[in-house]
Amino acid sequence: MSLPAQGYEGKKVVHLVERVTVKGPGGEEMVRAKVDTGADRTTVDRRLAERLKLGPPLSHVAIKASAEGRVVQRPVVDAVVTVGGKSFDLRVGVADRSQMKFLVIIGRDILRSGSFLIDPSRRKKTRPAA
């Protein structure tokens, strides 16, 4: 079943895992990021933020960090994040993601831009199935 084309013109298809570029005063890095429709805010790993010299923290945000409902305070810094060829100058959360598979989580702050359609398949399709 295919989606109707009306209303989807100009939208960029993104997958659950995307290559993104994070840029700060200390440079830029391309990393793999997880697209997370459940995350309010885009988050970057603490070490990545340090390498790119993101900061100083502009504020802190309270995040429910576990199933137990534990709340933690995370710093918020300015960064430029490029997803699907479109750059976003925004405030991102900073967290220790060293034990996580992805150094960046793309949240609804970027997804709300209206520029993206999310394809939940694991891999980008390079050619139609035969």
C-alpha cells in the first residue's frame, strides 16, 4: 500500500538511524543518530559536546531518566545539527551516552519542523525489490 502523494511534496524521508552532523565552536563531527519520536529534545553525548566546545550551559532541563521515574537535570547548550541536508540551530540536551549505541538522539524539536517523513525500516532501500 502506498501513501497518497498529496501533502508529502518536499518532505525528506529519514530512517530510524541517520547520519547527522553536529557543529559547534570547536568543529563538527558526523555521527550516527537515532531518530526518537518519544524524545522532546535532541540530545548529544557529553564527550561529543566537549570535543565540539558546545557550551557553556544556557540552562538545565529536568528529564525523566528511567522507568522508575527518576528525574535528572541535564545541561542545555546551543548547537547546529544537520539532518537530511537541513541544518537546525537549536538548544540540545547534553547527557552521558557513552554506554549507548548512538551518541545523538534526534528529538521532536527537529522532527516538528515538518520537513521529514519517518520510514521505520532499518535500512535505506537502494533499489526496489524484484
